[in-house]
Amino acid sequence: MKKIMIAGPVGSGKTTFAKQLSTKMTLPYYELDNLIWDRQPAGDRPYPVEESSRQLQEILAQDTWIIEGTTTKNWIKPAIVSADIIFVLLPPYRIRLYRIIHRFIKQKMNQEAAHYKPTIHLLKMMFIWNHHFEKKNLFELQKLAESSHKKLTLLTSNNAYASYKNEQHID
């Protein structure tokens, strides 16, 4: 595996899993949010779809990569097609809620860095996005990956990396 996608709802452990795989496999990893949002001191602004797609093509041109994040917009389809495997992380809903709240508190107390400004509005949106993943986004992702559906691997454990290691028999 040299080209890996990791998708899942907010709080599912995508970034943690990507960092762990990146370290273990010495592959560069990229956060989809940074292709979607133009990070500005005054606040994030969405990139035009053409810019997101251009940045994605730069990543896909590399021999190896890990892309983590979730979007079900059509511009992501080339990554789905190019990926050797697509991990979909789906730990229990209550675990994800806990992680969202825990992360928000740590960010507000300046104990954890964030690419965005942690606000109550954004916290509310994270709850909504988390809830919608299983109701909408998962099905949209499956549809985008329909020709690549055999690449989809669902990990439902609280610890995606430990689950992956056990399945692959890795130390």
C-alpha cells in the first residue's frame, strides 16, 4: 500500500490514524480540510473547487501518500480511484461525541493546536456533521467509490491503528 485514503466522521480518529500510518510506513500524509479551506488569520474561507482539485492533483502525482478527511464532492473521485485502499473509520457514536467535546475543551484551553478557530458555532457544526455521516455521507462515499468498492475497509474499533495492526499481523 502506497496510496491510502482515510475517511470518517468528525472524531473518528482520521488524523491520528493517518499520523500513525505515516510514521510506520514513512508515507507523507495530507489533511483534506487544508485543500478545502484557505486558512486566513481572519478566518477560514473555502477554496474554489478548481483550487481544491488542483492541490489534490499535486498530491496524486506523487508516488506515495495518505489523504485523510471526508468530502463527498466529485473533485475527490480521482483520489478514490488512485487509492490502493480506503479506510472508513466508524467507531461508536458516543466515542466520537466524547472526542469532539474533549478536543474542543483542549483547544479552548490552548492545550491542543487547531487549524481553525474553535467556536461554539463550529462545535455545533461538528455534532451535525458527525450525525450526518452515517445518514448521508457514508452512502455518498460508497457511491463515489462504486467502481472501487473493493478498496473500502471499514474499521469500527475505538483505535483504528490497533485494529489495522491486528488485521495485518503487524507489531
